Amino acid sequence: MFHFCIADSELDWQEESEQYKFIEECLASADRQKQPWFIFISHRVLGYSSNSWLAVHGSFEEPMGRGIYQKLWQKYKVDIAFFGHVHNYERSCPVYQEYLMPQFM
């Protein structure tokens, strides 16, 4: 029912990296008939965060990770992403390239 792809945010995750290739292979390998839910997981934030420190200072992961992995998330229709490291809870509506996507709500 679920297909999990987990990135190690402590390793290189740029587009030419082994990890990026691994993540793309992981996403491409799912059988959407048997695993209709795609879940992406990483320790550090590689997606959106409203954390005020990240908004002001940025970090190693943000916003570059979002720009890099967002193409894969969209291509393979990832349903949800979970991140740790930033010790707060937040959720958002569907977002793509920093714009709200109300047609997916």
C-alpha cells in the first residue's frame, strides 16, 4: 500500500550524486497499483518549512533541496514528505515552486 523513499540528508543529494540517482530509481520502481501512496522521508528539511530561522538564514538543505527534489516529487507524484531536524510541527497545502496548488486540494 505504501512505497517509501528515504534520503540521507547528511550525504550529497545534488542532481549528479549517487543518492539522487538512488532516490529516482526508488521512486520509479514503485508499482502504483500495489503501492498507491508515495512517501518521501529525510532527516533534514529538503522541502518547505516556515521555521523562522530557516526563512531568515537558510541552511545547507533549504531551499536548494526543495528545488532539486521538487522535480522528482512532481514527476513521480509523491503524496507526502516527512522531515525531522527542525523541532516543530507544520503542514501545508499542496505547493509547487513556491505556489499554492488549489487544484490538488
